[in-house]
Amino acid sequence: MKKQIIWLLFSILIISMLSSCIQNTIKTNEKDFTKRYFLEADTSKGSLNVDIEVEFPVAYRDKKVFDSIRSTIISNVFGDEYVSLPNDSIIPRFTKDINADYIDNNRPLLSKLEKGSPYKFNNEQVVSGYSLLSDKNIYVYGIERYVFMGGAHGLETRYFLNFDLSTGKLITEKDLFIDDYPVLLSDLIKKRIVEQSQEDNDREPILDLENTDYWTDSIKPNGNFYITDESINYVFNPYEIAPYALGQTEISLPFERLRDILKPNGLIEYLIEKHAEQVKMSKP
């Protein structure tokens, strides 16, 4: 009897150890790179500043799902041509390529300038890739990019990838919302722009969206959203729904505001239930 108990305890320990080794969500490894490249030996003629800080997917329990997610992330952060490269080779190759483009695009222009011209060919590329929501069902990845190619200003953008960990595929709006969601969701986004402006003490509140610089006809679901444990957030980059001066617009749509247009028993139902329970427990 004693031997059976010992064997049972040993078996439980082994199973526990094996379970702990299984990667139940996406494991990542961060890689950083910063360098300044000069256009000419005369460093006063201009430079390309590169700053990269990216989390690379490195492991998941399902190889097919992992390969799909890794390919999608690498393609969106760096480009399709880098997907087949090992993670350690991607940033060196990418920075070599963008430096070559910087030289090819600017040296011909430099040669046409009059001697003594003060113009400088300064460019900048900043890339950031990072994990957001990460559990056994959903993995959310964010991409931030700032590009300056000369001129009056650079352009800063943010894009998001939401993955279903059962398939490795991207979660789309059609996966989350009922069939006739576009009009309903557009109206809700417009309402939230107004509401958030009134909740923000650092900006002038919006009373009527039509009397602003927003292009109201352009305000509609754009596929650029990220899922959190309490909301779905939409991000509109400069020039999407407003002039550059207004910058990015981020809209938070709490689950309770989305109930009427979310598919019943959908992909994020477990998050909605979990959040509702947390709210309930937090009330006195």
C-alpha cells in the first residue's frame, strides 16, 4: 500500500512537471537595436537613425498555430521577405536593407545640391512590437512605427493583431460582431469620441462632432482594434478620420456598451463574463 501511494505521488509530480513545461500562450523574446547611419563620410550631410525594440514569438504548444502567428507578426512588422529568416537574422537584415534604401534615395539628390548647401538628409525609423493581452485563448500584439523621411513632419502609426490561439488566425470584426454591425458600431464610435472628450480634463470637450475637424463620414470600423480584458479599443491613425494636427484617435468601447452588437457566445464571451464577475465582486 505504501509503495502504491509513493508511486501515485511520483506520477502526480511528473504530470505536474510536464504540464508546467507546456507553453499555454505565446512566449516571446525581446530584441533591441539602435544605430545611426551616415549618408556620406561628411557626417554633416545627414543620417538615418534606427531604433528597434521588438518582441519575437519563440514558442507555443501548437507548432502550426505558432508558425501562423509568427509569420503574421514578422510580415507586419518587417515585411514578407523576412518571414523565412531565423529571428536573430531579421533585424540585421532589415536595418541593412533600409540603410541601402536611404542611400539609394538620397545620394542622387545630394549630388544635385549646390556646394555649401545647408540642407541635411536626416531620416528616422523607430519600430516597436509588443505583447498586449496574452492568455490561453487570445494573443494580442501591437506594432508602433515612426517614420521621418524629411519634410515638415514624420508619421507615427499604431496597428494591432488579435489572434485566436485555437487556430492561429487573426480575429476580425466579423468574428466578433453580428452581421449588421458596421452602422451600429460606427454610431457607437462617434458617441465615444464625444464622451471621451468630455471625460478628458486636458482637452476641450466636444459637444457636436459635426462642428469639429473630424471627417465624420470617414468614422467607421477600420479593423485596427485591440482586445483587452474589459473592452475593445479602436485606433485611428493620422489622416484616417481627421487632419494630421489631431494626431491619433483611440476609442475605448467597454464590453457593456457592445453587448447588443457582439455575437452571442462568441470568442470573447469568457472575457466578458470574467469582467462582469470582477465588477460584481468589487461592489460593496
